[in-house]
Amino acid sequence: MASDKNITVNRKAYYDYHVLDRIEAGLVLTGTEIKSIRAGRVNIRGSYARPQDGELWLVDAHIAPYQSGGIYNHEPDRPRKLLLHKDQMMDLISSVSEKGLSIVPLRVYIRDHIAKVELGLVRGKRQYDKRRAIMDRDRDREARRAMRRAV
């Protein structure tokens, strides 16, 4: 098992959605984009994957221009093609179209010198679910504090 180097994690996705399934996908990138990703200059908050012409595209992911890129730099907010097996792609596209689910990136990481994105098949949380998650997190934090004080 190769070790993964996390570049960015979409924490807001875990707050806004119930993650039903996770899928690893590759990204079609240019040379300056991979250099920016390795430098950690990527933001996937608010981005999503959209099916188009039988392919999946990552939309609204911001990869900052590479500082030493010069005239060969990339457009920061362009849609990027996702690389998946055909059956995985068809399953995701059918789930999104039939069941009202969405596909959002959960994290971007580097595995064996290759940039990967972990996609989540998600369903949106209701407001009361979000409040419940905050209450549970606060309750757990207070319990940990009490245990530390008791010891």
C-alpha cells in the first residue's frame, strides 16, 4: 500500500452532505497545474463533478497559477476531466440522474507521484442534521475535557 500525501481536504463537504460512497479518480492536468498542486495551492471548496457527454468533469476547483509558470501558465478555474473506469462512471452518472444525489470532491492527494481526487457520492443534509452534528461534536469535546480533568 502506497502512502498518500494529502494536499487539501474539503471539510465543508463533510458538514453539508451525508457521504454515501467514495471513489478515487485521476485528473487530467497540465504541467503547471501539477506543480501548483504539489505546492498545495488548490482549493476544492464549493466544487463538484458534473457529467457531460459520457464523461465526468470537475467544475469550480481552483488551482492557483504556478509562480514560475510564465506564459505557459494554466487557467485557474477551468473544468478538469476526471479519469474513472467506464463502469464506475456509468454507476455515478446513473445515481446522480435518478436519485437526486451529487458528486463532490472530498480530498486531493498525491499517490505514487500522481495527483488523485477522492470523490464522494453525497446527499445534502438538512439544517437540523447540521445542528445535531455540531451538538454531538461539542458534547464529545466536553466529555474529553472532563476525562482529562478527572485524570
